[in-house]
Amino acid sequence: MPTVVIAGAGVAGLASALALHGTGHRVLLLERGDAPPEAPGQERPTVPQAVHSHTLTSLGVRVLRDRAPRVLDALLDAGARLLDLTAALPAAATDSGPEPGDRELVALGCRRSVLELVLYRAVRALPRVSVRHRSTVERLELDERSRVRAVLTSTGERLAADLVVDATGRRAAHRAWLTEARITTPEDRTAPSGLTGYTRFYRLLGEAPPGPPNRGNAAGGIWDHYAGVLHPADAGTFSVALATLPGDHELAGLRTEAGFTAAAVATPELDRWLAPGVSVPISPVHAITVPPNALRSVALSSPVDGLYPVGDAACITNPLFGRGMSLALAHAFRLADLLAARPGPGATSAAGAADPLTAAAGRLVAEVYLPWYEQSAAADQARIDRWRAARDGVVPPAPSGTGLGPAEIAAAAATDGRVWRGLTRMLMTLATPAEVLGDEKFLARVRQASPGEAPQQPPTRAELVHLVGAATEAVL
């Protein structure tokens, strides 16, 4: 029975263990930290992003429904909520009646800490799966054909391995492993995310939320100078995330509870969730500077057979889009399907020939992640330009390409149900940007859509700076 060593027991590592176990592999999961805490929401030094907003898009829900239904049931039992995205379809829009495919338009409201805990329990209960904490891969041992045959751990063990999955997240530890093995790799593809985020969690005081979120799985929006987005979560909780340009000193007060609250309650759609008597905060404000978008060269074309990065170790896209966990789940199960056909230990390719499985795994990474990396890189750069223009008081650049920017598409979605569905399927990772934005019929409907009611506007840049500054000064 082939043995796989998985480095990292976050969402990607746990999903990989679950998926690979299902194909008959013996799985050894190494995690540098402790087990996830039983009480959701606690900070974890090795997972700083765990205390920030997360969501599971329609793609992630589909993967769980099809490949791990018991995990989905356990999440629902733990208080996670399935969110019907069609509740956000404007009733006055054309084609607003039920259509085939609407069943897929559902997201899961759940804190990352709850998802990890449920996955962890499911994996720990599996036969032929072992989990070791405070241990991780330090080095790879390769044979003469540059194929993985063992790993050396941080605790000094040598563990034989037919496959190694790098699920170390943003650290992408495989780069250090290959450097240690004196293997040169091409540079990763990177693009700025241009984002500093601030997150706080809340609990509803009543049984029901104050109406459906205007974005289906979220409330709020990405405006022309900042973002304010609310994600419903499990057990009556929700998170609010505010985001600005890194180094925006005029809005540094968002780190404080007073400054954060002042900005959040002034943000359209968030205000009704934060009204007195509706909810109470249950966490401090957590700040994080988002790393650049990154598509790892080794994930696309590994120089080592038997090494497979997954999740953030393969590709990072801006978490403002909320697709990371869903892509990791999809990648883990599709990689397991690919590896299920792998020859047994000791089998080799023809002399001098590349392992076709390594090439197939690279093509899978390109299929799963490349459309979203490219979309995130382009969208982030356009947003950075808009936010800088607002900060500097200059005219923002016009949208490129089709001439239709996010604002035009969102406005058309408010009055055209077909546009709404196309946009929602893209945002929920069910359809790629090329499939939606490359459809001339979709673009024609965007151009022909009648203007809808003007949405509520957020505070201007000057107003936001004043609100945050005044609230911060008031508590000093």
C-alpha cells in the first residue's frame, strides 16, 4: 500500500488526507502546531489567518456534497448554515424565477476554525491515517531519478514515502526543501494584492439575521476606496472585514475597536447587522497584511516526482474573493483521483522519461488555479489603482478590456437575472472568468440592461477618514 506524507494539517492538508485515504493510500499527516482548539475562534500561532473572515463558495459546497457528505452533515450539526444565494436575486429583475442550476447556488456560512475542527475529527477517525503534531517535513530524500523516497522530519525521523503533499500554506515549504536538495526552480508568478485587512466577529442576539445578505453569501461591498464585507458564519455568528491599502496611515485607526466600529456601522448593508440589540462583538479587531497573489512554479511543473503542493502552497489569491478554501477542497479531491491510478511503489517510467503523473498534476494545478490567479491579479491591480486615486484625490483610470468594469456588471445584475446568475456563478467559483466574461451574450445583456435603483453609497474617503479619526481620538 503506497504511503503519502502530508506536511500541514490545515484545510488543504486535512482535505488531502480525507481524499487520499479514500483511494487506498496510507496517510501520515505532520503538523508543526497543536491540534485545533475545541472552542472555535481561538487564535493559533501557526495559523494567523484563522481569526479572519472565511467562507465556502458554491464550489466548496459541491465538493463536500459529492465527495464528503458526512463532513457537510457534521458542519451543519456544528451550526454551519447553508445560504441560498438566490435570496439575493432582485425580485424585480428579469428572469428572476427558478431556473435549472439554481440548486448549485448555495454557500456555507462557517468560521474557518469550525471547518478545520470538523475536518480534523473526520480525519483522525479514519483507519490507516496517522496525525503527528509538533513535527513537520524538514528535508526530502530523493533517489537517483529525483523521485521522492523519504522525508526527514523536524524531530529527526526518517519516514519512507511514495508521495509528499505540501500543504504548508503560504509558507510553501517545498521551496526550502528543494533548495536544501540543491534543485533550482523557476521564479513563482506573483502579483500584488494591495490589501491590509481588519476582522472582527459578532454574535446575533436574535434567532434570525436582519434580512438576507445583499451579496448572497456576504453583505456589503468593495467600494472605490475601501472594502467592507460581512460573512454569516455558524451558530449565529458572523464576521465583518474592512480592508484598505497597506500603509494607509489615515485609516490606521481601524485597528482599534472604536475606529473599526465607526467605519463598519457607516458601511451600507453592514449597519443593520450592527444596530443596537441585533448583535454584540465576541472578538477583538484582528489585523493582517495580505501576501501577494502567487502561483507556484513547482506546482505547475515539479522537478521532483512525487511532490505535490496543494492549497495555498500551490496558489494564493486575494482572500477578499473568499475562494481559497473551496479551491483547496477541489484540488485535494481531484489530485486524489489522479494519484489513484499511480503505479505501486518501485514502479518507474522508461529510462530518461519524465513521469507522466507529474506533468498531469501540473496541468491539474493550471486548470484549478490559473483562471483565478489571473483574475485576482488583474482585479487587484485595478482596485489598487482606484484606491490610490481616491487616496491621492485624482481621477481613477478607466476600466480596460471590454470597457465593462465591476460596477457596470453589478448594476446590470440588479435588473437582469441572467447577468446576476452569470456573475454569481463566477463569484462562487462555479464558472471561470473566461467562461462568463468571454460570453458575448452575457456582455450584450450587461450593455442592454436597464439602470436599476442607485445603491446606497458608502462614506466618501474624507468622511471615512474623519469617522475613524474622531472615534479613535474619543477613546484616547
